[in-house]
Amino acid sequence: MPWETVIGLEVHARLQTRSKMFCGCSTTFGAPPNSHVCPVCLGYPGALPVLNRQVVALALRMALATECVIHLESLFARKNYFYPDLPKGYQISQFEKPIATGGGISIPNAAGVKSVTIRRIHLEEDAGKLLHQPPEGSEAPHDATLIDLNRSGVPLIEIVSEPDLESAEEAVSYLTRLRQLLMYTDVCDGNMEEGSLRCDANISVRRRGETLGTRSEVKNLNSFRFLGRAIEFEVQRQIALLENGERIVQETRLFDPAIGETRAMRSKEEAHDYRYFPEPDLLPLRITSDLVEQVRSTLPLLPQERVARYEREYSISRSDAEVLASSRRLADYFEETASSSGHPRTAANWVRNEILRVANERKIGIEELELRPPMLAELIRMIEEGEISGKVAKEVFDEISRSGGSPRSIVETRGLGQISDPSIIRAAAERVIAANGEQVAQYRAGKTTLFGFFVGQLMKETRGKAKAEVANQLLRELLDR
Ligand code: ADP
Ligand code: MG
Ligand code: ZN
């Protein structure tokens, strides 16, 4: 019996603001525990939240990048539950009226491209963090659980998809694209290890043609690999249960990467067990359409638009274009090199191959490379205009990719440039002919295969720098005389 997999993702992205969502505390990651806290984010009674403007601007950026409908009025709600990392006893979130709904993104899949609908994007504050192992130097007993509230009140957006995804691969592609968009728009740093991007996967299976099955929700997946493995395990587990005549209970599960399995955390028969209610301390969030337009005007060109442009304007292959557009920094680097060299296809090759290789080898970001686009463009122009050979270009590249500097001045000070001056090449060719009388006689007697020998001698004479076309032409002239 063929089974179909149905997946919907809820993705939490930490917004890149300097201060928290409702207070002035810093959002810096990795600070000493409980050093960025105040009465608001500690949940003291009577402390009042004040919304950070930047939070709204960043949420709007992602909403626009995913083509959502923006709601000029949205509401904050309290999501109530007890947990030791949540001193207020509720998170401020959005429930009935979120800031944005009904968008979508396209992802690559087996059939080509597929569009995935985004149900909603809403604002939410983060909770604190429990440390189940006391940090080094702590006086707490080794089996104590400690609470760090630096993360309490850090702004998030939650991006909820429709159950449109049909396999682990599609779910991973979707999360990859979301992360790419979040990073392109500077909404989120995308750092999954630090928890800037976390994902809950809702998973169910059904027999082909049936209505949606009961789902389980695997919480807090913080890597692409874990997302893929959790889905694969969960699908097999559910199919086995159903084929055994049992039923799936709607529940929250956790993925244990050590054994590659999910296990039940708590059951959640009722969808809305949080008892949401409107947040009485905050007014409805009202946005002007001016603000929306202002935010829209500061959005960068998005990855898919860039891919299309590279294919159309530069005739670059789709797969190369995808690589070049994969991050905004790389795309900007490429575009600057392409336009200032005037040779976009050569620029694409150098950036796609050499620049990426150097950055990977040195484990640094494109922005940290000493070699900036104007200098790479200079190198490309010198190649295209025949001033240097391909071999010299590689040598010069190796040097400037380590220490920066101008390729032209390196070529000039070291005398690495190609010789294209015919009078210099002619003089060298004459020396070659004078020194190889025997071969010249044979050549003139009809052994024209010796031509390559003369070319080789001429290159030796000019230390490989004679421009090939000029050298060939002059040698023929002199030999055929
Ligand atoms: P809740 O808010 O209680 O988690 P929602 O109904 O808002 O539940 O759905 C949350 C996520 O679960 C959404 O991404 C949605 O696409 C997904 N989802 C809903 N029903 C199913 C299902 N039967 N199988 C897989 N995913 C589902
Ligand atoms: Mg959920
Ligand atoms: Zn605070």
C-alpha cells in the first residue's frame, strides 16, 4: 500500500536586533549568564513591555521577501504555560491576528520547482534557557539545573508553512531556502548552532487519496541533518503503527540524535492548550503603508531574482548561477567583479572556482578576503586583453589572494607580462633561427612538422612570455622566407 508523507514546518528565527523585543537589554549571544536582564525580561510584576521598532521592520522584511499579505493591524497575545525558563508564565506572541499571512516560496524538488505556501508569520518573544550542566567554575552541584535568562525576551519570528512538503528532502530544501532568505534580508544570522534558527516538524502519513492523517510534532530541530533524520524515522514509525492496525496519537516528540529516534515528550490532543488571550499591556500593532513601502525599498535583490538575471544577462548556467547567488556577500562580490571587469563569464568562473576555493580552504567569509573585486577585475581584464598568460594569471592570483595588492603592479615589477611587441619577438625569433641552422634547413626542405620545435625554442628564449599569435606569425614569416 503506497503511503504519502505530509509535513508542515514551524520555523523560529531570531531577529538581528541589538536590543530585546520589549526592553532595552542586549541580545548579544554568549554573554555571562543573567547579565542581560531587567525587570521586564525577568517578568517582574508591574513591569511594562515597550515594543522595539526594529522588530517590526525585520518581520516586515521577511514577510515581503516571502510575498505575504501584510496586516496593517495585528494583535499581541499571551501564550500561557508553565516552564522554569519562563518567569512570566507566558510568552508574548501573536495568535488570532498575526502581522502577515498567505505567502510562499519556491523550492527545488525532484520534478523541478515546487511552491510551498506560508500560512503565517508572527512575532514572538523567546524564553530563557535551562543549563542542565553547570558551566565550568560554577559552584552549583553537578546535578543542578541552572537558568539563564539572557535569551528571555529576545525577538523571534515564527514562520508557519502549510502541510505542503512531501518528503524529508523537500523539508530540508524548504528550510535551506528560508534560511537563505533570512540571511539575504539581514533578518536573522541563520546560525543554527547558536539556536538562531530552529524548526519544529509536523509529520503525518496517509494512504494515497485519503484526508490528512494525525500528526506528531518533533520539536526544536537545530540542524538540517537532524530535520531530515527525524522525518525519516517518524514516517517509518507511523507507517509501522498504522500497518499494525494501531492509531497515531497527536503528540509532541523529541529527536535524539545519538540514536536517531524520536520519543514522546507530551501529548497534545487539544490543538490550543496554551489558553491564549489578548495581551492587555500592549496596544494593537499598527503599521502604516508608508512604513511597508519604506521597508520594501530597502530589500536587496533576492537570490532567485539574481539567478534569473545571471542566466539571462550573462548566459551563466543555472547551477553556476545558484552557487554564485547562494549568499548575498558572494553574489555582491561576483556582481562587482563582473561589472568592473566587463567580462561577467570569466568573472563567474574565477569567483565560482578560485574565490570559493580560497575562502573554503582558509575557512573565512568572502568579506574577509584581502582580494577585493576591483583587483580581481583588474586581473581578469589583463587575462582577457592578453597581457598575461593563463599560467601567470594563476601565479598572480595565488599571491593576491593571500596578501591583496594590485595584479598589474605585481606583473610589472616582476616582468611577468606577455611580450606582444613584434620587434622584441622578431629579435628573439631571429636568434632562434640563427642558432638552429640544421633544423632550419630541414624545415625549408619540407619537414614542416619542425614548426613546433621553433615555437618551443622561441618560448624558451622569451621565458614563456611571447604572445602566441604574434610568435607564430613571425616565425612563419622568417622561416618561409
Ligand atoms: P499548532 O499551532 O497547534 O502547532 P497548526 O494547526 O497551527 O497547529 O499547525 C502547525 C503546523 O502543522 C503547520 O505547519 C501545519 O502545516 C502543520 N500541519 C497541520 N496538520 C498537519 C498534518 N496532518 N500533517 C502534517 N503537518 C500538519
Ligand atoms: Mg506547533
Ligand atoms: Zn530586559
